[in-house]
Amino acid sequence: MARIVQKYGGSSVAAPEQIRDLARRIVARHDAGDEIVVVVSAMGKTTDALVAQARELAARPDPREMDMLLSVGERISIAMMSIAINGIRPGLAVSFTGSQIGLITDCNHGDARVLEVRGERLRQALSQGKIAVVAGFQGVSTDKEITTLGRGGSDTTAVALAAALGADVCEIYSDVDGVYTSDPRLAPAARRLDSVDYETMLEMSAAGAKVLKDDAVEYARRLGVRIAAGSSRSGEIGTIVSSGNLNRDTLQAMVYHDRLRWMVFEEGADLPPECRLCQSMDQRTVVVVDERHAGGMEGVPCVSLSMIGSWAAGRKEHLSRVFARLEKAGNRVLAISSTVLKYEIFLEDPLEQELVVAIHDDLFGPGEPGR
């Protein structure tokens, strides 16, 4: 018997028939002998719709009230999933909000950090043979206020619960069946990675890969939680994220991120959270931030192309090929940032999909360093 935490994203629970199908799969897993905790996101585009409605009422809605509003989406999902499971096996599932399981956060509304998970009610439910269905994305602050964990926060909830409960694995299901060398929706030839180490996955997430939230990966790395990424449609696991596979001498992935902003750094200026400082091509210091964290920053839209793996910075011949394609497309390079595991190019204009595909295939085609 294994103790499993499963997380299902919003697209996985967008409609009652999808929830019903997942409920059958979850019950079958329980019947096979596993203890199951299920973490769900809000159904479909519920969160986006609530944000849009709030902004019709106020240009800058109060952060506390936004957390109160947005936490509703996951509460709907947990009730729907529990109803579906109990429709198959009466009394088998019990739903919990973040505050009910004692997921304690700091007081940062809209992007709170998990401090601890008490989890007494979860352990009690599991000891009674029940399936616990938990609202992702939300918790309660040390000031006893409802908080949310930021976009993708259900991943963080799942990893935090897996750590607190000593789960054997944290399974995160989405509409992509694992971690790929690039987004397969952009680069059809992208290949799935069987395993990825925490540090490489962190760099991919920070560069804009949407498979796993970077906070969740960092939490998993720090607490030793093994993540299994798989398909919500098939239930098949595609990639294991753990401390293994430290094979960083090859190129692991290419990440294209098209929702960034940049501005020239000015001494004494207030910097937005989670921003990066890098050197521009004209030797100025540039501030780059994801649009989600830009706030009132009056920056200019830009995009980035990142090569992940310690291979990246040292293979000048392959980087020259990338720069040649960018130059031919007439896309101006704004800045470059390099770490041990990532070589990132910031560009003025969005890249056409054909160019993204060509660069990926240059890097990961037969005989290339990603192979």
C-alpha cells in the first residue's frame, strides 16, 4: 500500500463528465490499496472569470477581498469531486479547504508562501479509509485570513501535503503527459524526458515552462518530495522529478517565454518581486520580470529563449547557430543572462512558431547535444 497525493489542474476538472471520469480512476486506485489525497484546482477558467469580474468593479481590487473571492473556485471543485466519488461509493470522499487542513501561510495576499501544514484532519480521514479531496491554491495566514498561493499554487499545495503526510510520491496531472525538451504545442518534435533533477526543473520553471510551478519544485527539492508528472487524460506518468538524473552535461530543454517586461535599472528604484537583473547588449543593467509580477512597472514587453543544462553556456558553435537564426529573423537581442544551468536570451519581439520549431530542431535533432 502506498500513500499518494494527486493533483489535477483546472483543465482536468473543467466539466462534470471529466470530473466523473477522474472520480472512477481515483476510486479504482483506492480499491487497489493506495491511500489517496486528491488536490484540485478551480474548474476550467473559473479563476480568470472571477478576476475579470472583480476588475469590472474596481481597477485595483483589494488584495484581501480578491483572496476571499478567488478561493471560491477551488471550493466548488472539491465539492464536485467529492460528490462524484461519493456517487460511485457513498461516504468514501470528504472535502477540505486549505484552512480546514491547517495549511498555514504568511500574510502576503495573492502570492502567499506556505509555512506549515498541520494536517490532523487529513490524517484522520486517511485512517478511516477515506479519500481526502483538498482545495489547492489556498491556505490561512498567521493572521487567520484566507490567502492564495499565486498562479499554479495548487502544485505547491500538493507538494506541501506530500511532505507533511510522508507520501511516497506526489503525482501532478495536466494536459501534457510529462516534461518535454520544449512545449510540444509549440515544437511538435519535442521529446519527453523520463526523468529530471530538481535543479534543472527549477531552471525550466523559472524560465517560463508551465509544467510545474517553480515554488512547488523548490519546496519538493528542499523536502525531498518525489514528483511524478503525467497526463490527466490517460493517467499515465511521463516524467519523474527527483534528486536523481544529475546528467547536466547535455542540453535538457529549450524554453520560450513570451510574457515578460523589461526596463533599464535605475539606482534606488523599487523593484517588483521575482525580477531578474541582467546586462543589456549596450552594457546597461536591465530589470526583467514576468508580466504576472509586473504590478505597476512601466516596462516594455519582451520575450526570452532559454537553453537549460550546463551544456548551454559552453557550446559556442550551437549558440552561434541560434543567434544566426534570430538575426536572420530580424529580432533584436536586448540582453543575455547566463548561470551554471541556463543560457537565456531576451528579445524585443515575439518569435514566430516556425522559428521556435527550427531552433528546437537545431538543438535536439539527431546527433545534436540534446540527444
